[in-house]
Amino acid sequence: MTEITAPGTDAPIDEATGVFVDHRELLFGVVYNMLGSVADTEDVLQETWLSWTARGGGAPLAGVDNPRAYLVRAAVNHALRRRATISRRRETYVGQWLPEPLVAEGEAGSADGPALRSESVSLAMLVVLESLTPLERAVFVLGEVFGYPHAEIAEVIDRSPAAVRQLAHRAREHVHARRPRYEAHPRVRREATERFVRAALGGDIAALMEVLAPDVTAWTDAGGKRKPASLRPVHGRDKVARLLTSGRGGPRNPVWRYRRVNGDDAAVLLDGDAPFAVLVLDLTPEGDRVRGIYVVANPDKLAHVPKEEA
């Protein structure tokens, strides 16, 4: 049996840290869906672990009947405080901002990999969640993604059940207005992604025009570190097709790999063995056209993307 060690040490963990490790995947999923950033999520989990192990003068289990509820509450409140830091960072961010993608190892279609270790919310949905208030987002994530009842959410965020119901109602209305309920079949998504990549890689404008919806929008997040990159969303089939076939600013010998990103079939553009960009498509309800293109090319946001093995 492999011995578990405390974070950053080679020492065996105590019982309290073992409890934390048992709940870490849940905490990661909740916090990541609240923040949209792997790096910030890891920081929040570290803060949660430190506050947990420091509780009760080093006896965190004393008097805690429900460690899961205690840890979720601590993580959510640390995440809510972290939102202020993220908001200030966004004020000086260069160009468009997109969530940090969770990329699974191995070919798309596999259920393996650390990116699928928690409840997955699509990249497109995370973009919609950015428009909620921090409390609305916390309530939506806990209720709609993780199935927490309003009474439990009220205890997590220290609000009354009535206030939670109001927050949940506003969040659901806002999300459903911007993102109707439908999910393309994984096979349809994979085929659409492959058609799109073939057309873009070959510079085939005619083929791209066939796969793009008339009202398609492309978002490119390079953080000012990859050029050229559009600093604003590009709207319309003609403009998006020209943008995608310009052939400027990418790797000289681009290689595409199909991966699961935030639970959806998507693609990763490689420069050698290193990730250069992550591409996620949002399809029309029929699944036959692309209505949204999300390209994350900021190297800082690709630090957690697995490298291609030689």
C-alpha cells in the first residue's frame, strides 16, 4: 500500500490530512467551477488545507461531526475571497479572458485523466458563469452541478434558505437565457471538431464556411503573450473564416491532438511536444454547425496541460 504524505513533505500524513485528501477531488471541482482557474484553485485548496490542519490547535477533527460539510464551507469561503483578487487581475488583463482549460491526457473519448476527476462544466458554460455575481455562482455550482439542497447551501455561504432560493433563481434564469439546455452527442462533437480542424489546417475557406454558423463568434485568449491575437471577439462567418485561415502567429509545423477539455471533445494545438493552444467548439442545437470558438493560447493558462510524450 502506497503511503500518503503531507503536501510538500515526505512525512506520513496524519488522520486529519487524510480526511482532507479524501475530499480533495470534490473541493477541487467546487472551487474550480467557481473560479475558472486551475492555479487559483490550487492556491485555495492549499489555504483550505492550512486552515483545516490549524483548526483546534492542531486537532481539526475535534468537534467536527461532518468533515465534508466543514471542508466545503471553508473552501467555498476561501474561493469567494479569492474572487476579489481575480477581479482586480482581470482589470489589467490584455485582450479577451477565458477560463483556464482542464485537459485530460490521452485521446478524446477516454474517461481517464486527472481533468475528469471532478464534475465537469464545459468551457462555454464557465464563460457564462463569469457573468454571475460570486454568490450567485457559488449557489449555482453547489446546487446545479453538485446537487446540494438549498438548506445545505445556506449553511455553506451563511445565508438564509430564502436568500439562497432567490440567488439560485436569478442564477438559473441568467444562465438558461444565455445558454439553452442541450448537449451535443460526443460523437457529433468529435466529428464537428475534426471537420473544423481539417478545414482550418488546410486553409480551406469554403469548407470552413460550411461548418461555421452564420452568427459564429470566436474568442481568443492569449493574454498579450501570443501575436497576432484578436483583442476582441470576432463575429460573423466571413470574418471568423479569414481569421482562422490567415496562418499568422502559429507554430511553423502545427500538430493537432484530440483531447477531452472540461469533459468535452476538443483539440490541442502543439508546437513540438508543448501545448500552443487549446481549441473548444460550441455547437448549434442541431450539432451540425459551430456557433462559438474558444481558443486559449496564453502560455500561463496552458501550464497544466499535459505535454505530448515522445
